[in-house]
Amino acid sequence: MGNKYSRLEKTILGMIAVGFIAWSSIFIYSSSFIAIDGNRYFALFDDAMISMRYAWNFAHGLGLVWNPGEYIEGYTNLLMTLVMSLAARIFDKSTAALSIQILGGALLLGNAYVSMLIGDNLMKDKVAPYSSIVRIICFTAALLYYPLAYWSLMGMETGFVALFLSLAVLSSQKFPKTPTKSSAILLGLWMGFAFLTRNDSSIFAILIFIFVFYDLFKLQNLKQVAGTLLWAVCVYALFIFAQIVFRWFYYGELVPNTYILKLSGLPILFRIRDGVRFVIPFLISNLLILAIVIADLVFDFRRTTLLFLSLTLMAIGYQIWIGGDPWNYWRIMAPAMPLLFILFVNALFNLFRAVACSMLFHEYVLRNPIFPRQWAVPLFVIFFALAGVLFSQVRFSREILFLDKPYQVEANRMNVNVSIALRELTSENATIGVFWAGAIPYYAERKAIDFLGKSDKYISHLPADTSGLVAWSGMKSVPGHNKYDLDYSIKALMPTYVQHLAWGKQDLREWGRTTYSVIEYKGLTLFLAKNSADVYWERLGVP
């Protein structure tokens, strides 16, 4: 840090960082478990484990594939998957997952630091005496948002998206002041890396380019600076072009299989209605922050403030457009939330100045000898900023305080136990049919059949089930989980093991009684194909 940071401020920031490292360490440990073989396992969120299976195969010479020989792009996070492949090359399977969780913590700290710089740039001219308070609050708020921490520590690409978005925003703040070729390339690089992490981060890039161009438009030598900005656009376009070319030659498609799975086969209005239903709880929990920020924008309009708010609203709009999400932990909105919190802090300073002008406040607070005047601003802003951030995530409080296990950890434990059982009971030629396509195939090391289509082109092109039988979190049809054909996946492909025999409108349990044996093994219930040569029946005491 530069000289403008006092020793006290560095100490406070260091203590907050150490506290977060301790909290995240407890989180990671609490997300692990002892499996049926007596060993401790680390596992990421199940969708992240799908990426880990791609990464493991890639790191061990089998290609960037879910099943060797099947070239289907069932991930949406190329850069994250490539980073995972480095861990997969170095470590065993469980330690590789742990290393990605540790990386998630590092990304969160990096994003908090960049958020601090963004807040400082936004408010330094308005709140110069309290710059240290601004930096500390912005740093802390970015670490306090549990959905962002959850997804990052559970191995999803959300932490990378948040960091690259923040770096792009920071570059966009500086670029109009120093519109050089190097700063333009840097801006393009951050947005390009965000694109490689998730292609739909392009919604943020479009907004950032628009606002940067408008800022440059005010400069006299527009032609020269616009030419400089073109470097950023070209660098960003190069990332897009490179991935499209790679996808076409490697997978033979122009879009990922998951894009077809989630955004095709469902009426647009139906999808948007589901998206609206899904985001309503998010809007309610963040209503106070959004209302104060929007009111502040109206009374103190600044283009930078409008950009930050637009990025948050764009994330919400995109979540609506894609019809919601299977998990109501606000995965799509989380990367933009630190920017919203920065605006909230800015609005609180403005609000304080307005309140301080009132006679009652001046008489009973600022002139009260018991209440030192110099404390009024920091205490007001710190209290209401942290209260607002924490209030927006009350429903996660039991997980934050470790009163409950992190979301889906018990499912991870069950799935890893199943994978261990399958390694013990089946040959390497066995096939496994799964709804949870992450941890079981990753740890079982068997060819897998994805019942819900992330890595199955036939399933991804089916029409979505709109019957309401695959529905939760306010949605009538859950994206990524509403396409299936058990007659094809189970009856036709006949996997050696099936995770379940029913989903949505299809129930094969009656048929399954004649085809699959129900096996109890070490506390697990397994459905194994009767008389299969790929099952070690003698280990089950079956002749």
C-alpha cells in the first residue's frame, strides 16, 4: 500500500483479512467430511465438480471432456476449468478440490482489495477526511456478502467473475483520465478474462464500454482517444473470437451445450415469468439498499454511480431473462454486489450530510458534549453500512455462523460415499447414470450418463418440462433440470448403476424392479443392473 494508508488503517485491514481467512478456513473444513472409507474428502458444489471432472480428464491426457471420447461442452467456465486442470495435474482428487476452495478465498480477498480501490476513487473528492473509513468499509462489505463467499469457496467461477468485473470497473474509472494504449489493453484484458470465465459476463462488458466511450466523448480530441479505446475493444473481441474458434474446432458447436439446455425449448414469456418469481426474494432482501442507492442517484446524479447501479440491475435483468436459477443463493447477481455496496456507502455519506443540516441533529448530536462530533460521520456510516449489508442476507445467518452446514454439503457426502461404493463394487467398464453429475462421476471414475443433459446433446435439445413437476424456488420449470428422457437414459442406455428411477413426469420404479437390484451397502441404497458382469456380486454376498 502507498503512503496514503496510515499504519492504523493497514492494521485494521490486516485484522479484517485475517478474520476472513479464519472464517473461510472453518467454512472449508465444515464443507468436508469423513466418507465410508474412513478418509476425509473435500468436494466442491456439484456443478463445480462437473468442471473438475473435465479438468481431471484434461490434465491426464484424456481431453477437455466429461467422458473420454465424447466431445461435448458441458461447462460454461473455460478459464475456471483450465485453472482446475492445473490443480488436477499436481494433486490427488480430494486435495485438488481443496486447492480450488483455497483459491476461492484468495479471489475474495483480491476482489475486496479492488473494491476498496474503486470506492476510494468514487468518493475521495467528496469525503476526503474519511477516506480511511471508506476504504475499510468497502473492503469489509465485499467480504461480508455470503452468497459471493459461498460460491467462491465451493469452487464455482463466481469469485473469478467478481474479481475480473471489479478490475474492469477500476480500469474504466482510470481510463478516461489516462487514455493510453496500455490502459486500453488492460481494460480489454480484464473483460476478456471475465468472458473466458463466463461468456455471459459480456452483459457487463457492453455497459462498461458504453460508459467509457461516453466519458471519452466529452474530451476534445475524441478521434484520438476513441482510437485508443479501440484497442480495448479489439483485445476483448480477440478473446471472444478465440473461444468461438476453439469451440467450433474442438466441440463442433458455436455455443456450449449448457446454453442449448437452459435457453431453448421453453417459451420466452414462460421463462421470464419464472425469472421474475425467482428474483423477487432477492429484491425484497435488498430493497432498502436499492431504494437508498436509487434515491441518491436521483438527488446526486453521477455517471459512475449510474454505471455501478446499471451493472447490478443488468445482472438482475439477465437472471430474469434466463428464467431463474436452480439455487436461490444469487449466483448471477453476486459478482456485482460489492459495487452495489460501494454505492450504498456513498449514499450514506450523502444522507448523513443532509441529516446533519437539520437543526435537531445539529443541536442534540453534533453539539452534544457526550458525543464527540468527529465520531458522528464514521459511526453513522459504519453502523448503517454494515447493518444494511448484513440485513440483506439474514436468511443465510445460520450458515454464516456455522449453526448449519454449508448448502448441499450433506448431498456431497452422500454422493462421494456412493462413488466410493461404486469403485468397490463395479469394474472399470461399468457405466453410471446420474442426476448429480459432479461428485459421483468425478470420484467414481466410471463412464457416466447425465440424465439432465449438461453433457448429453440429445437431452439438451429436448423441450423443457413445463408441467410444474420440476419446480422450486418460485419457478414452474427449473433451468438445467427441466429436460430429461429416462426411457432413453435408463431403458435404452442401460447404465450399470442408476441414481434414481423417477424424475418429473417419468417414473420407472415399477419397471426398475425387474431390471435393477436394490442393494444396501454400508448404509447406502444402490440400484445396480441385475446380472451385470460389471458388478462384483460376490462382494455383496450374491452368488
